[in-house]
Amino acid sequence: MFEHYLPEHRERLKAFLEQPEWQATLAEVDLERMKAETLTPPFPPSQLTGAAQYLLQRNSERVKRLIDEGVTDEEKLLDAFADWETALSGDDRFPILFLGLVLTLDCSFDPVRCLYCNQAWLPKRMRLEDWKAVIEEVAKPTPPYIYLTGGEPLLLGEGVWGDDGLVAFAVRIGCSVNINTNAELITPKVALNLVKYGLARIHISLDSHEVQLQAKIFRSPERVERVLRGIFNLQIARELLEVRHPQIHINCVLTNLNLDQFPAFLRFLLSVREAPHENPLSGDFAFHLIPVGGAENENLRPNAKQWRKFYTDTWAEAERVWLEYQESIGIPAGERKSLVEWVPFANPFLRVNHKGGLDSYCEQAAKGIYWASALTKRCYVAPTQAFVLPDGSQHWCGAHAIRRPKPLGNVREDGIRANIRRNIARLKELPNEFCFNCAGATCAINQSVERILRDQIKAMKATISVAS
């Protein structure tokens, strides 16, 4: 067992497996039956192309007519392609590609939360049946990528990971599911169930390999041990059930406490990741670097000079660590990848096109503004996303769910699509001040959609020009 891990971590996992908690769990389960019943994670819809494909399908004829009428201005044609009011006309089952469910804003770390936590609390009004109804509504015709988050979503216990929990329910109707967690509550039993019920991906919060620093961030040394144990329990569960899911990703919040040590942290992550023989450069232990947010975290925010050093010297050092790792596991020189090729979403500056250069970006980042320079003129993807908070309120996206402008509606009173359709005229207001810290992933998707639509406009104009 554990042959695809480096020797030191292999022995660590074997030792964990021999401990009473794992032995007691294995005595209670039929492992062979669990293997036979393990669900395969469904493949998620494309976030980078899905919205573009829908707009192309619904609005191409309108754009073609405009070109036939002599309209050549690309921005006017782009406006026509991006017209969601027209696109949704007569379509009651338009695709929701990304569904974020904030199951609770309580946390297992309460009452003393992580150093940088700035979550504003809301009461829980959504029941398990309500969450399932939301999932069931949006799963037709295109099952979405579902992101279960919090607070700490695993506080819902079997409501998330049990036989009748949200993961099993969503996977069975075709949804790819991800959980964002601190991993503290991932016991052997929880780990086995998350694997059994086809969890596709799990994002785990970890910021440093140094126990003292991570303890300062977690505000507890005991939490560090419990979080690592949760990660290792997942690795053991995957091994026992002989599958590669869920893929483990690490959410690392960048502050002035851990910015310079990222290469060493990367070295630690690589030392504990599995490098399966058939795909040694799989996304397991990919990292999401998240610049610290919130005005209340100004004391933790790196200054412009520190940000610039990170994106130049520190990143170059991390690249060396990554290339050394690839060499150590036998990746041929011609097949080795850079960090951003391995993890396209890793680097907040490099993952998208920013208006202005690095210095300009670092000046903005020093003020806590990370994505304003990457926003497209329009938000193309908001109607294909939905974020629902514990009280049932629905927002366009994760950034709005955090900042909380006026919601689109409440899913306890109306459906996801009805709330989007009723507010579709408001889409023209975006991007607005609530979008300045748009999720980097959403920026990347918007830029991808815009490229696809512009390329299609050029192709359509060229075709008509040749025909004439």
C-alpha cells in the first residue's frame, strides 16, 4: 500500500492506519462492499466555455443579422452576443454551471476563528430538504459543479457525508461535488464516506508548513495536528477503496506572515502528495493562493514591495522547487511543466490578464484590491452561477455572497432560475463596486468567454466578407 508516496510519508500513513481510530472504524465496515458501492465522480461542465457556448447557441442569429445589416463595430456585436435577456427569452431551463452552497457560517473553530477570518454570520434557515431541492432544480438539464462551503460545511455531519447526505444525493443525479473545509472533522469514517460517495474534489485550508506559524493562524497548535490528520485520513481512505478521488487541493491565504516561505510550503505539499504512476502530474495537492481579504485584515496585507518580491524572486524559487520535484519522480525533461501549467489557477497575477503591469497590480494589491484590473467590461457568466447563503438568500456569485448587496431573491420562496430571470436586467450593472474582489476563477472564466465571443465575431465577419 501507499507505493506512490515518498518513503517518509508512506511510513507516516501506515502508522496512522495502525492507530486505534482507524482500526476501530475498519472493524465496523465491510471494506469490500464499500469498494463495490463506491461512486465515480461525474465529469463537471466546462466553466471556461459553458457560458460562451450558450450565448453562441442563443444569440448567433441576432449577431449575424446585425453583420448582414452592415454593423462592423466589434463592441456593438459583442453587446449583442452578451445580451442575456434575449438569450433567456423562452428558455426556462438555461444551464446553471456552478452552484455554490454556503451550508452554514458556523465553524468548528468557533469561538476563536482563524487569524484572517472575516465571515459575517447569518442564521441557518435552510434545511437538508431545502438544499436538496435547490440541487435537484438546477441539475436539469445540465448537472452543475457544486461547491459546498461555509463556515465549516462538515458541521452538518451526515447531512453532508452520510448515506442520505448532500454529496451522495448530488453525485447520484450527475453533479460533480467539491467541499471547502478546514478538514478538522474528517475522521476515518467521514473520509471513507466522502470517497465512497464520489466526492470529486476537496479544498482544505492550510497556509504554512511551519507548525508554529500555522498554529498562530489557526490560533491553536492542536488544530494544526487535527487538520493534517484529516488530510491524511482522506489519503488512507482513497488507498483502501482503491480510487484517486477526491482530488485534494490546498487553499493558502497569502499574508505578510507566510508570503516569503511559499517555496518551502510547496516543498512540504509535494512531499505528502501522491504521484500515481499513470498520471504523476495530476492535480492532487494543487494549491490555490488567495490574497488576504477584508479591510479588517490590513495589518496582515503585504505591501507593494512585498507583493512584487513574491511575484518575482519568491515565485522563481518556487518554480525551482517544482522542477526539482518533477526530476525526482522521473518526469522526462521534455514533459516537465511550469507551475502555472500544472496549476493554471495558482498565481493570482499570472492566471488572468491584468490591465497594467506587475507594478501597477502590486500597488493595487497593497490596498487589498486584487481583481479590479482583470475585470471584463461585462459579466458574461453570472447567469450561469448561483450562490445561496444559509438563510436562503441567492446572489450572482461568490464575491457578492461575501459582500452581500441586495440579493436576487430567496430560494425558500422561489427557484434559482426564477430569481436570475427576474433580475436579469440588473446584469448590466456589473461589474460594480462589489466585483472589485471578484473571485480569480470568475475573472478567468469571463476573460475566456470574451475571447471565444470575439473570435466568433471575427470568424462571422470574415465569412460574410468572403461571401459578398
